[in-house]
Amino acid sequence: MALDNRVKRFLVQTPVGGILLMPFRFATALRHYAPKLRYIPSWTLSSRETTNFTYEITARNQEYLAHTVSVVTGVPYSTAAGYLREIQEDEEIKRHVVERIRKGPKRRASDETCVFGRRIGWYAFVRILKPRVVVETGVDKGLGSVLLCAALMRNQAEGFPGQYFGTDINPDAGFLLAEPYNSVGRILYGDSIQSLQSIPSIDLFVNDSDHSAQYERQEYETIASRLTSAGLILGDNCHCNDVLADFSTTRGRQFVFFREEPRDHWYPGGGIGISFLRESFPAQRPRVKALAAEDFHSSPDVLDSDKSESQVLVGQSKAL
């Protein structure tokens, strides 16, 4: 290392130093990308996936994600981390996903595994905030659908009922959403903008559909009047554009971005854009559980309901 530094100092002082230092610069840049490149050959041979790649995130990345969830919601770090572990240790959902993939229409383009990547953050938000209505645009196979419904089912068992609506223009999307997870959720097929217009109120919204900036902006504008006062928005495309950040600025909302770090995978990772109102999450104040026990009907009739807006509740979560 000392020799390399002496050589570089010498070359910098020579007339052709810039040219002679090119190999050093190339090696410096390559060190940042080589670790990812080595995963490409094995992935090419072993994986069936062509899009929506699945992988776990690194332990450090999970720690950062737990801190992000903690900062946004106001719950302790241990509570957020506990929920991240909860979904990753759920053997029932793993069996469900793998079995549905083996029998599903996309089995030749899907890996027989159940890993959620950054989506475990979605799960933690649902477990903490106890939303009544969760909406995800862009379902694809339904991995996010099953994960969000799993969170709602656990909330329901604790006395906090909720319902999931997924939207997708592809009539074959969502084959992973089956019993028992479809007991709290269903998929609306057709254009997402039109489907969103049929939902009267939304507590937690996940954008994961057409990732063009124009369409994403249309979705946010469509749900703006439907978001409850404590409504949370999770953007799955914020590593590619600033649409959600801009929407948050114009609407007086706060915005945080979490960068994903896949483990043992060539994909550089996406992220979670989080748009929220700070005053909406008074996690430190005692909550009255009776508020969450009000009648909530999980039938599709909620789409035609003229009930007043639902309420996101911060539950009394326990560290796991």
C-alpha cells in the first residue's frame, strides 16, 4: 500500500501522470462493482426470474430499515425490529408462497422461494399502524399482497380489523393471494386509477404499478382526497424518480427514503419512499383500543360505503 501511494505521488508529478494513473482509477472503480458482478453467472444458471427479483436484504440493511420505521412511526427500535423478524420467521407464509409458486401459472418464471426484500418494511408499518384499509397498486404474482394480508390477519387477531385491496390491469395477476390470506383482501382488476376511484378511504397506500413518473403522479393525485388524516404512502419507485418526494413537498408532508441492500444478489436494490405527516403518529400517547374495535365490515361492500374516513391507529406493540 505504501509503495502504491509513493508510485501514485510520483506519477501525479509527471507530465503524463493522468494517463499512467488510468489503471489505478479503473481498479478503484472496479472494487465497488466487482462484488456484485460475481453473482451474475450463478444467478443466470439457477434463477428463473426475469423481473421483480426476490432476495433477502443484508443484516445491516435490516437494522437500518428498523431504525427508519422507528423514526417515522415513533415506536421503539426494538418494536420495529421485532416485526421485521416476525414476518421472516413465519413458516406458514413461506410454505404457502412456495406451494402456490409450484402450482402457479408463472412457475417457469419464478423461483421456489419466499423472501420479501424491502417489503418486510411494508409489513412492519401495517403491524404498527393498524390500518383499516390498505391499498397496493401493481400486484404481479401477489407476493406483496400475501405479506400485507398476513400483517392484517395478525392485527385482526389482536382486535384491529383491516382490509387489503390490490389493483392490477393483468387479469392473471395475484395468484399467490389465496386462502387463508384472501380472507382479508382481494384484487381489483383493471386500470389502477379507475380502481382507486372506487375506494372511499385509504389508511396505507403502496405504489408499485406502472412506474412511469406521469402515471405514478396520477395515482398520488387520485388518492390525495381519499387518504385519511394519518394516511401513509409507501413508494416503490423512489430510487428512480422524485415524484413522491415532490408530492410530499406540495402537500405539506414529510418524506424519507430507505435504500435497499440485497444480500448475495447482483441487483443493486430499490428502496422505500415514505410520505407521512409527523403529527399523525403520536406513538407515545396511550391509545384507546375501543376505537379500533368499532364495527368494520371486511366485505367488498366497503367500496360502496359512504362511511366517514377510517383511522390509522398506533397500537400498543410489544418488542419481540
